Amino acid sequence: MTIDWSWIADHTGDLTTLAVSHLQAALSAVLFGLLISLPLAVVAHRVRFLRGLLLGISNVLFTIPSIAVFVLLLPVSGLTRTTTVIGLTIYTLVVLLRNTVEGLDSVPARTKEAAKAMGTRPLRALLTVELPLALPVIMAGVRIATVMSISLVSVATYIGDGGLGQLFTDGFQRNFPTPVVVGVVLTLLLALIADALLVALQYVLTPWTRKRRA
């Protein structure tokens, strides 16, 4: 298999546009997934009989094939970026919800009792004690969800979106491997860069973990 380097040079602008579009779709899904999963995780953590229900629903949604999800959304949101983001958001929920619940579960009971004894209100304790201590586990879920979303964006090519996935379709239809290889490489690079940035963000947001290791 030979790579047509001149094709890459001639399409640099298009490749940049597709990569940016690809990343926007993936990150939007993770952001919406966080906004949905954080309050649900707090409810699942504090109301135990709802825990299994919420986690079970997210697991069921995750088992639906991605193409089927996009097809089912078409009558609602049509051939738009909204369909892509909604579909990807559904897949992020199973990871983000479970990791957030597990992160909150990992906060030592003595720490929560100490905050309560100091007169800290439940909401403030959640925001200033529980969520910060749960952050390493939550960030692990965010990293997984981000990489997963970046890899799944290409599936949205079947509804006319898909970012870098359009390169796969173009390459297969023309029996021209260069776009396919470039699409794979760029998708991998986006995932690696996004993961590295999230690791750096976690490093900045959790200084106490560095002190503990030291």
C-alpha cells in the first residue's frame, strides 16, 4: 500500500477542518455527558435504591449499536450535528456515571463526618470536599469517555456527519487508501493529545495527590 503524499499536501486545509469538526463533536458529547451524569451520580450515591436503576439504564443504552442510535434519532433531530452529539452523549453516560458514583463512594466516611461536624452544609460539602476528593476517579472516566467519543465520531458518517470518518468513506468508495490511512492516524493523534491534556489538567486540579506521593 502506497501513500500519496501530494494528496495530503493538497488537502491540508480540508484535513484541518475535518479534524476540528471531529474534535468539537467528541468534546461536546463529553461535556453534555458530564452535565447529565454529575447530578445523576449524586442522586445514585445518596439514594441507594436508585443506584442500580440509573446504572442499569446507562448500561442498557450502551449496548445499543451506535448506528442504530443515530438512525433512531433521525426522526427527532434529522441529519444534523445535534444527532451526532446526542448519540455520542448517550455512550459517554455509562462511563461517566459509573466513575462519578465510584469516585463519590471512595471518599472516606471520616472525611464526610468531619465536614458535617464542622457545620458544613451538604451542598457545600459536596462541592468542596466530596467532588474534589472524587476527582481522580471522575477524571479517569472523563479520559475514557473522551477517547471513546473521538473514536465513535466516525460512525456518524452514515448520517452525513462524522468528521474524519468522511475520509474513510471517500477512500473506500474510490479504492484510494491514502484518505483512510490519514483518517486513522489523525483520529489516533486526536485521542492521544486529548488524553495527554486531560492528564495534565488532572495534575493541576489535584495537587494533594502529588504531595501524598512525595
